[in-house]
Amino acid sequence: MNLSLLSWAKFRRRGFTLVELLVVIAIIGILIGLLLPAVQAAREAARRMQCTNNLKQIGLALHNYHDVQKGFPAMRAGNPRGAATYAGNNRTSGRVYLLPYMENQALYDAMMQSDHGGYDAVEPWTQHVPGYLCPSCGGPDKSPNSNPSQTAGYADYYFFIGDRPYRSQVGGTLTSGSMISGVFGFEWWCTMSAIVDGTSNTMGVSEGVRPGSVAGFGDCVTKPGSTGWDPASLSALYSRATKRYLSTCGTYQSYCVLRGFRAWDGVMLFSGLTAYTPPNTVLVSDGTGHTGNQYICSPTSQHSGGVNVMMMDGSIRFVSDTIDCGNQSAGCRGYPDTSSKSAYGVWGAMVTKAAGETASI
């Protein structure tokens, strides 16, 4: 009897009480809670590094293109085999011209032989290239509006045009890239020698988030008519904390595809950036047509605290949301004005190519 009781007592000591089990579960829960942020941070660090590598490849492609063509590609130019229409002839994005230098010669050839343009949701214009996609973006692959069937490819990297609102048409005439302060523009094949401020001091390419909803983060909206074009007034239209625009803003392009969902279309809405308002803020237009209206399109990203930027020497910098943006109450400059210094601090100075500025990030 005593031996039996002793054996039973030994058996009881091998198990856990309910309290002990709950304590172990609680400890495991705490450890998981501590581990998850670290895992997420590690994953984002890997995604940010991949984004950096993508921009480096784009930089190499730009320089290889320059070596062959003696100039950088235009943000927007003609497609030699495009349809005989206004849109088909001069709306091809610079992303298209970089394809042969990014190991996508076959896709480039198919586009050059197509009877359509980058605005058409038909093959080969519905293709996307992984090198043009930031892994942190996480955006949809179709435009999240009433007409997603018009999506013609998608991309997350854009070309800087300068430090002011950009209008594709001025007085009925397309604004030449030679009239802008940045490197890229309409039918403007900027040469290395034109970047007087130095390629290491001039921004060329950065990111843009594909919006997950109309008027969501990364989307372009129509500004209220009473709002001025100075950066401070435009930035006030958007809350970084809530990632929402004011309800008074119009839902721009809600009838068509949103920004980011026409990878091969060269108009400003689908291919351009401005260093005017700070990163990760507003993207606004003064109208509803995507070929002739005035735009402000800040770089946007899902990286914490800022955006990746490719300088024209091919190096990559991380630009903080809090970068010095100078006098945000200064009005916008008109056209042409390609040589005067920017009023928008380091941010504006880093996008002008020939203003005699020595600022660096």
C-alpha cells in the first residue's frame, strides 16, 4: 500500500498543474509578441534592400542607355510604331525605352511593333516587369476603381521632372522637357553635360505607391478651386497621420485607371514626380484629364519614415519625410525657368539639374 502511494506520488510530480500551464502559455505569448515586430522589421529591411537593388538596376540601365543614345530617355516620347493618334505617338513612357537595358528586349520589341500605345489595356501593354515593382508597395495589380479593365501594366518607380507643378500643355502646346528644372520631361533627352549641378547632387528616380482605393494613399486627387498652388496649401489637403485627403478634394481619375496602373504611359500622372511638397504627402491635379492638367506628384512609399531615391550618378539615398523643404509658402515658378535656385530647401535643390546649388542629402 505504501509502495503504491509512493508510485502514484512520483507519477503526479511528472505533470503540470493548470497554473503552471497557464504561466507557460503566457510566457510563450509574450515571447511571440516581442518576436513579431523584430520579424516584421527584418522583412521590411529585406524589402527595402530589394527596392534599393531595383533602383540600382534602373540607374545602370539609364547610364547604359546614355552610353548608346548619348542622352537619358525622355519621361514621355513617341512610339515609332504606335497608332496614328495623339496618344499613340507621344505617350510612351521612359520605362519602355529602358527595357532593353534591363534584360527585357523581347518585351520592348513587341511594344515597338504594336499598333497600340501604353495607354491601351491590350498585349503587350498589360505586361509588368518585376524590376519596376517595389516589394514594400503591396499594392493591387488592378486599378481599384469602377473600370479596372483599363489597367495597362503597373509600376512603382517614377521620373523626377523638377521642383514645380508640371503641366503637359501650356497654351495648347506641349511643354518641352528643355523648359523644366529636372532631368526628365516631354521629348527631352537630357545629356550628362546638362546636369551642371552634378549627377551625385541631382535626383532622377523615386517611388510611388499603387493606391488601394480611390483617393487613398498614393492616389492623385483634384484640389479644391480655392486652394492655392503653394506647397503649404497643398500639403494641408492631406493628413499623414490618417493617410486621408480632405473631403473637399475631388476623386481624380475615378472614372479611369488610377496612378500606378499604366506602367507604359508617359504622361505625368503615370510616369512623373515633383520635389515640391514633401515626400509621402499630396498628389493633386487641377482637373480631370490626364494629358493637359497641372500636377503635383510627391514620391510615396511604404518604407517607414521616407522614400528611396536614385541620384543621377546611380547611387541610392534614403530621403526622410522630414527633409528640409525650404519655404513651403513660396508660390510656384512658371515656365520656362530652368536655372534659378529652388525655394524649397534641400528637397527642391536636389531635383534641379542646373541651378548652381551645392546642397546634398
